[in-house]
Amino acid sequence: MHSGNKDDAGSPDDAEVSHNVNQAPEEILAYWTTERMAEALPRDIRLPDQEETEEN
């Protein structure tokens, strides 16, 4: 089980992440310019350990 430490984004390691999007798809596409995409860093995705998934 995760220790519950907060990651760089400030949320607990085992927290479920969701986002409400209030923008039109066109606005989102316009935001992600070539420059922004080049500078973007991927979010660390942590999957549960195999043992944790077998317990459930």
C-alpha cells in the first residue's frame, strides 16, 4: 500500500484524479501550441503493485 505521501502535484499518491473541463475542445486544442507541447512534462503515473490488484 502507498504511504500517502504527497507527490509534486500536491495530491496523495493513491488519490483518484479527475478533472472537470469547462472549455470547448477547440479551446483546448488551441491552448496546446507546438511550444507548449515541447515544454510539457508527462505526469508520473503509478500503477498498483501486482500483489495489491490480486488482493481485490
